[in-house]
Amino acid sequence: MKKNLLIIMALLMTINTLAQELALYHVTYDCEAKSAAGAAKLYRWSLDIGKTTAVFYNDNERGFNEDLAKLHVNGDPIRALEQMDALNKKYPTKNSLQVLLGSPQKDKYTYFNSILNSKLKYEEPLPEIAWQLADSSKTISGYECRQAQGTLYGRTWTVWYAIELPLNYGPYLLRGLPGLILDAADKEGCFHFMLAGIEKASGNKTISLFMDKDAQKCTRKRYLKMRTETNGLSQKQIVDRVLSQGGYDEDASATEITDDKDNDISDQVLPKKNFLDKE
């Protein structure tokens, strides 16, 4: 009897851990992000917050994939190209980054992103940020906010959090303050998140990652290595690597790939990206 009870309790704990909770709040941020060359783009990000978990994701990426699944081109390649072009114009600033906070355990997070044609995800303990609280205050979107500074994965952030909104979250993995973070800018000027809106979540929206079932699991260390070695590859290098290897080969370097005439094309690179986490 005791043994059966322990088994039932274990099953219930597993169900509770894996269950997706409903979103209570939906927060949107606009983020001005700069490439390493200084070119800026504006991205729209969402943060869905539940009782114990939250998920951070890009609106355009989800919208693009949802609409893509609805396309019916009936084997017509011209029609397919036209519809893909229309989707890319409708969702111009896509980003595959997603972060699920407080899952699979409450003290962990799940990171999802794509490198080349590979979907990857890893799990890590939630990082602790040693926030330095300041006396400065200002009003953002009608909310009284206080200032704080902290460092996360090698990048130093100045943030403004709303004491009227006792939600322990912010954009990306910025969290741990006694109020929702409404504004966050890094010291180097690469990223600036600005509140675009906050509302109660509608419908039966769950706190979950999107289209992550086919993602390959890896470690954070391996992911960062792959990210670094592919950052700034030329378009031809990317295509060659995908076609010849079906994905990313972590033992290959960018300078190993040349064009059909054996001319080194390593100087024909794409603009290098900055990343929210530097290390």
C-alpha cells in the first residue's frame, strides 16, 4: 500500500512539473538591436507570464510559422515563392530565440534557438543577477519606476522596474527585481528594450515553447561554440555547409570553405551579430 502511494505521488509530481500553466499577463517590448557594424533593427518581443513560469519569444517568428503552416500551393513553385515573399514582407524582423523560465524545474530555464538550419535547445539553472538598486526614479507608461544595474552573462544592464507591478520578470532572462522590468539597455548600446504594452492574457494561452519538439538537445557550452563559429559566415558558406553536411559541423571553420574556383571567400561575410549573452 505504501509503495503504491509513493508511486502515485511520484506520478503526480511529474505531471505537475510537465503541465503547462495558463498565461496571466501578456507583456510586449520593442527592442532596438544593433549589429556589430552598428546597423539597427527594431524587433517586437513578447513575455507571457503565469503563476510560476514565463516565456519570452518573438511575435513575428511565431506569426510567420503559423501562417506558413496554412499555405497551400499544390506543387506550384512560382506560387510558393510568391507566398513566401509575401510572408517575409509581413513578418520582416523574425528571430527564433525563445526562453522558457521556470521549466523544466522552477530553478531552471529552457533556451531554444536556431543555428543555420538546426533547431537547438538546452537547459540551464536560472542565473542569479546581483542587482545594484539606485535612488533614481521616472515614470514609464504611467508607472512609477526605479532604476537598477546588473550583469548577466557578460553584459551589463541598466533597467527600470515598476514597483506597482509586482511581477518578478523582464525581457529575456532579466529578472529578480521587486517589480516588472519595463525598460532595459545594455552598457555597450547594443540592445534597448522598451515597454510597448501590458495586458491580461486572453483565452487559454499556455506558457510554452513553440515548435520545439524537433529541436536537438545540446549543452550551453556547445551551443555558444557553434554560434561563435557561424557568426558572420557568407551566404555561400552557409549554403555549402548545409548542403554538404545537412547541418553544422562543429569541427569545420569558416576559412575551410571556398568557392568552385578554389578562391577564398572568407572576406565575403555577412554583418556579424551581437547577442544578448556574451559568454
